[in-house]
Amino acid sequence: MTDEQPISRRAAREAAAAGGRRRPAKPAPPIAVPGDQPTELLGTGTAPEDAPRSGIAALVAKHPTAWLAGAIGVVFLLLGTGAVFAGVTVGSQAAPVPVTTETAAPRAIPAGDLAASRLRTCSVAGAAADERLMSLYGQVSRYDTGEVLFDRSGDSPQRTASVLKILTAAAALQVLGPEYTIATNVYASPTPGGIVLVGRGDATLSQLPAGTESVYRGAPKLDDLAAQTLSAWPSGQQQITSIVLDATFWAAADRWDSSWSRSEQTEGYQSEVTALQVDGDREDPQAQDSYRSTDPIARAGQLFLAALRKADTQGKVADDVTFSSGQAVANQPQLAQVQSQPVSVLVDYMLKVSDNTLAEMLARVTSKVGSLDGSASSLQRSMTSVLTTLQVPTAGIVIRDGSGLSDLNAVPASVINLVVKKVIAREGNLTYVEAGLPVAGESGTLAGRFTGDNAIARGYVVAKTGWIDTSYSLGGYVTANDGTLLLFTFYAIGEGISSDARQALDTLATAVFRCGDNLSNN
């Protein structure tokens, strides 16, 4: 304990600026007390012994006997008066008046008053005010303490673009698990000569032959599915004359969000979201961005028939094969099955290249396996349920899709940061999310970014990128120049925003890298 009075936070900051020393209080003037030393009318000056006497002192010196007698009389008078009053008090036997002393309860002092934050002086205000960012929303916080160092409406739900894929990946890994695979099956039909091709959300199923890779390395092959089907089809039995296409793992009509632009499809960024398709419905299976058709289910059927014909050496496939949409009948024998790569592999690719089709498929399968119906409308409940289990707040969050394509998605930057914090801490199965995040100047969609003056942050910024017509985004973490691990998410939003916003976001992230723990919110 100390008797020193507590100082305010402002005074503490001023004291720190002055080297940690408080200015000493100005000393009070001395109070003269009679008897301490000779005084002049209670003044502070002393009277020398040889000073000439005057006034009352002179009279005392001239008539000492008279003054002594007078003084004794005054004393006796005072003593007598005191005795009279004492007798009155004793005779009255008055009860003593109790004296109570109130002790004030100690004032509760908020913890913030006792533990003031350090004064940080490194500003990124210039980079944050770059007009190319239009309206900036974002937040930067320390990984270890959670202290927010920089904030621009970071708790406000905003459109995420593809940064949303971090949540999609987290949900898939938590619900499905990293080893989960997605199957595509062929069953016999009750109808003679019929088979049923059943899709369950594996968009990686490929038409390319063995030894030739699509954009999805290690993907299952239609050739393998066709060969198993023919092997299981008895020789001498009726030829295969009909194929039922079963894409009912979720409603086949629930395939395109009304807020998406159809240009995403024609320019090759997104397929329709159907449970049965091949190569993500790409025209060119080896090109990430490739034209997508308007009917992935029918196209998958035609490609499967082509694979059957190629593998048929015994005439088991009729010349005239018809197609229909339907659902496999329970208890019919399975003829063939192929499986996707594990979810951990799919998540890794989805994050690195920002694959929209994989994101939508993973979101729908997560919903379906998680006891919902796999519909687009179920994604809100599916993803926020996972966030709740991770103890991440969900107030105000809007999940419209799994890819981030919709401008109706709305997630606070602070929520993205909290999920990334749990990713770094390897909670549950989230370690696989970190492995998939692009690294500045090294991998994924950040491989060619952070150039020029921003190259200093290459290898230190690890983040998911995002882009839609009205938003550019960047969210992840940075190991700063001073070694501090910082979480950050930035959204640059505005109608007509230019692609130059990418470089502006890189510059802002680099500024955060340079500041480290000295980052100021000013």
C-alpha cells in the first residue's frame, strides 16, 4: 500500500511522456507557532536578544510586581469559572451524546482506470484513407490478448466477397470432418435395362482419362465409374437402355441465387449448384475459369454415357439410351461407386484458388449431412450453428451462399478475425483452414500480389482474398515486423469499385505489418 493518491489515465500518460516522473508538489509556507521561537506578532522573523523593547514589553519591564499580581488574579478567576461549569455538568447528570463516525464505502474503480493501454504511435491512417478503397470497414487485433489496435466499424456486418469461404471451410471441417469423402454412385433400376446415376455433391468427378488431371488433382473418374458399372452388369442380360439422373440430394431446382450475376456462369467463375455434375461443369476441365453450361445434370448424363460406350467391349450398352430425372429406389443393388478426395483436400484447393463451385458444394453437403436439407436457405442456420459451437457471436450475420458471391452476405470483420484466431489455435479440425490460406507472394490468389514497396510483407501476410462487383476484401493474419501476430480483416466497399482496390488493400496490410504492436487507431 502507498499513501500516494492514484493519478488519472491522462496524468499517467503525461507522466510517461515526461520519463515516468511526476512533478513534486509545491511546498506549503511554514506555520509559525508561539513558543517555538521568538516572533514578531506571529511573523516568521526572529527577534534578536539585544533588540530594544517597546510598547507592552516596556510597561512590564517598568512595573513587574504589578503585572505579576494581575496575572495571578486572572488565573484564579479562570479556574473558579471552570469549577462552576463543571459542577453544573455533574449535577445535571446529562447523558453523554454518542458520536458516530460514518465510513464511506470504497469507490469501485473500473479495471481500465488501473491498467491503461500503452501509448501507440504508428498510424496507418493514410493507407486506410486511400480513395481506391472507397468505404473501408475492418479491424486489427492482437492474436494473444484480443486487444483491438485498429477499428473501422469492425463490428458492423458487411458484404464479405470470398473471405466468406473461411466460414464455409470451417463449417465443412467441423461438421463433415477432414477425412469425409463425397460419393457418386450407380444403382440398378427396378425398370429392366435401367440404371440410376446418383450425385451427392461431388463437383470434382472428372471426364478426363486416368493419368490426366483436371484442375482437381486426384479427382475420381467417370471412366472408373463406367467400368465398375459394366463389370457389375450381368453378361447376357438385357442391355442398358435407360439412365435415370438423380440430383435430389438437395432440390435440383435450387441451383442459382437470385442475387448472383449470370456473368459468373458465362465467364467461367461459377457453375449452377447441382448435386450431380462433372468437372465443376467446366467446358475445359483443366482451366480454372471456364465457361459453364446451363444444365450441369444433363451434361453429366451425356458424359457418363460416353464413358460407358468407351468401356463397353461386350455390347452391354444399347445404341439407343434414354435419359430421365428421378430418384434411386431403396434396396436396389449398387453397381458402382467412386469417391472424392477428402474434405481437407477440397478445402485446401477451395481456399487457395477461391473456387466458387467447390465452396457451394461444400456448404450444401455440410447442411445436408448436418441434418438440414441442403438448400440455399438452410446455409444461414447451418453456418451460424457451427459459429455458435465455436463460441463466435452471430448477431447480425447474413449467410446467403457458401462462396461469398452474393452482395447480400453480411459478416462483421471482427467475426472473421475470431474464426481465424481459432484456426491458428487449431481448435477442432480448423488447422486445415490455415493450411489452405494463400500466402503473400508465395501461393494461391496472393502469389502475384504484394509487389513494389509492399514486397516487404511477402511471406508474412496469410489471408483469404475476395472480390465481387461491389467489394474487395482481405482477411487473415500477419506476423508483423516486430514479431507480433495480428489478426486482420478489411472490406473495401462501393458501387463501381476498381480493381486497384487490391493494391490498396495490400498497402494497408503492409502498413499493419510495419507497425506491429505499435499500431495506433488514430
